[in-house]
Amino acid sequence: MKKLITLCLLFPAMHICAQPSIGELLPLHESIVQISVELGNGRVGTGTGVVISPEYVVTNCHVLANGKGANVAKHGDGFKPIALKADWKHDLCALKFESLPFKPVNLRDSATLAFEEEVFSLGYPNGNNVPQPSYGSVKAKYSMDGGLIIRSTTAFSLGSSGGALFDQKLNLIGMTTFKSPGPQGFFYSLPVEWIKSLIANKELLTLNTDESPFWALPTDRQPYFMQVVIPYQNQDWPTLHAIAEAWTKSQPEAADAWYFLAAADLGLQHLPLAKREFSQALSLNPQHLEVFMLQAQIALQESDFETLDKLTLRIASLDGYASELLAGKVVALKQAKALPSSK
């Protein structure tokens, strides 16, 4: 069973996407700015910001926190903010300016996003002076404080904090903010709903704070969707089971809560329970690719060819590459058992 889960964790979920070309993204470059922060002792930190109006650039508060000053830059020109609006807990800050000569982005609420919807990000990773794109899809949405945290396969790295997550129609749907530790990167973006609420906050004249963002709190104070990641990747099934079970009780409508509980029960060899929990996850998210992949691994182990044929078709609608890999495994298994392969 350990081998079964390991295969699933390593099984690539790669999409063949019809994402915007570099040329099609060029107009968005006017809405993405680089942020420089004076940290003291001659040090400078950098991050990314998104223009949401002629007055405001939003970014992550952790880019600015306790800095001596900040500015935004574009095309070699610098702009100094006149005030700040901050939601330190949710890691969202808005720098206010007299007027900016940049095009604001259009906003779209995270609640309208579909699972597996293709998305892309723009930011300034690793000191790049031109916004860099990264492509992926929506894997999960986590309810929190009036918004939905977005987990996607859209990777980002140092310098991209405060960057933009866009849908295929170039609407801003989130702000690239943090990733989980460990080899299997889970990338999280903050919801547009929080950005809209931020603008109603009072203005500040300092970057100083002693408050940490929710994702940087001690593990036992983090949201359940963060607490499950390390035990999941470490295959610590008892710990994962305890956290996921508490999550299902707290948020029974969360598809991932049932997915992680099922993964734990599968690892603990509680197969009937795992199958029921996988079904519950699918009732809440019928496009849950990770559920289909684990179900396929179970069906491979059980030589359940009828289920495998159905799953191969279902996975093909979400991830053509993963479906091809699974189909190859099914053919190999049928040949090993001297059964005719399906056309």
C-alpha cells in the first residue's frame, strides 16, 4: 500500500494547455509592477505588485512589513506611495499613490472559478526586470474569512510574492502569495474578495507591524488545508488521518478534506472507508483529478479493468498526459494477464 500511495504522489498531473502566448500577455505587463523595499543596513527587498486602480497597487504585506520605505518601478521610473492600507493577518497590502500611469486590471471573484480551470501568473521572480509567466490550473478552493484561497499548479518563486493570478480572459483572480514546504509544491493565491475588502480599510503611514500572516503561524494554528501537507508528503498516515478527520467535521463541504482523509485511510489499509471518502470528495468536486488518480491506482492493484477503462476516459477530460500514462499501465497489465487490450 505504501508503494501505491508513493506512485500517486509522484504521478505527474501535466496539462496540455491552450494558454495565452507571450505576445498576448504583453498588454498585462502595464498592470504588473516591481516593488522595492528599504530594509535597513543598505539591504533592499523586492516583490511584485498589481495595479487595481489609478491610485492603488496591491501586494503581499510580507513584502513590505517593517521596511523603512517602499516604491514601485516600471520602465525605469519610480513612484513613491503616499499611504498604505494593510490587512496584516491576510497578508494583503495596498500602496496608495496620487496617480499612476498604468492600466488597472479587471477583477473576478474566486467563488466563480471552476476546478481544473486553466490559469496563469505574472510576477518578477529572482530579480527579473520583465514580468515572467507561469501556467497551471485550479486544483482546490479553500473557504476562509469570506473568500476562497486558491491552490493551483501555477508555480512561483522568490520575488513573485504579490504577483497576479489570471484567468484565460485576463481577469485578476488572485494574488500569488505562499507555497507549501516539501518536494510536492502546493501553490496558494489570495482571493480577489479580500482585495476588495482591503480598500475599505483605514490608511496607514507606517510599514511597521508585529502581526504575522495566517500562513506563517505555528503549524497547529494554520488552516487545515496547510496542516495536511507535510504528513501527506511524508506518508504519516495516522497524523494525516487525525487532521483530515478534524477538517471534515469543521468543513464537511470541503472536497479536499475528504480526499486527504481517504488518502490516509488508504495508507492505513482501510480500503472500504477510503473508497467511501473518495466518493464523498467527488460529490463535492466532480473534477477532482487527484481522487481519480488514486482510484486508478487502486483499480490497477485490483485488476479492475472495467473501472480502469472508465477512469482513463474521465482523466482524459482533465489531463491528457496523465490519461495516456494510465492507459499504458492498463495495456501492460492486460498483457501480463493475457487479456485483450481495449481499442
